[in-house]
Amino acid sequence: MKEVTAAGGVLFREGDKDTGPEILLMYRRGVWDLPKGKLESGERIPECARREVSEEVGSSIPEITEQLCDTFHEYEENGEHIGKTTHWYAMKLDDPGQQLKPETKEGIEKLEWVPADQARQRVGYDNLVTVIRDFRKWHESENKL
């Protein structure tokens, strides 16, 4: 099995007190997803996460606010069995109102800010439910301080 390392982010902004934080979801290949991508040679994992999120959503480089969790899944690609570990971070933009643009060359059709609870129901991969759940736990603990 070929091992792949990737990193991504839960890009969020504060919503109103009724809906809580909003997460940026991207629509790609018929599924709502979170931005992520493969580690490049010589790159550190947090740098990869920040770069990939920025590229996929057309934003400035986001700031990491917390390391959330790691996920692992296996898949087939071109007849090769791949095991992919993705490292996830909570992230914010310096200017949450900036205009974002989906990276169409990566198949990303649209971006949407969604309340975190709705995002958990909308994402198309089970491991992302875990990522969003961990984000919510962290966010709630941060806002109780």
C-alpha cells in the first residue's frame, strides 16, 4: 500500500449566537467537502494545510487556531491501493469578509458558508463528520473560557 500524507482545514467564521460558527464547505465531484491536499516535498504539515485551504478556496493564507485531529482512509487510484492520513486544523481568515473563489481546475464548483451543525449533516464523507465534531468540541470549549 502506498502511504500519502495530506492536510486540510475547517475554515470558520463566527456566526450569530443562535447558529454558532459557520464552516466553509466546497462542492466537488457531487459531494460537499472540506479543503485539503497532499503534502509537498520539504513542506511541513501545518504549512501544507494553510496552502491547500488558500488554493482551494481562493483566499489569503489562513491562520491556524487549533490542531483538531487526524483521519485515515484507503482508496484505489489507477489500480494502486492508497492509505491516506489527513491532518486537520481549525483556521480563520484575517478578513472573514474577503471574496472567495473556488479552484475550478481542481473540480471545485462552489463554496458555501454553513452553520457547523448543518455542515456535519451535509458533508459527503463519514470521516469529515468526525472532523467537524472535533471542531465543534474545541470551539465550544474555547468560547466557555
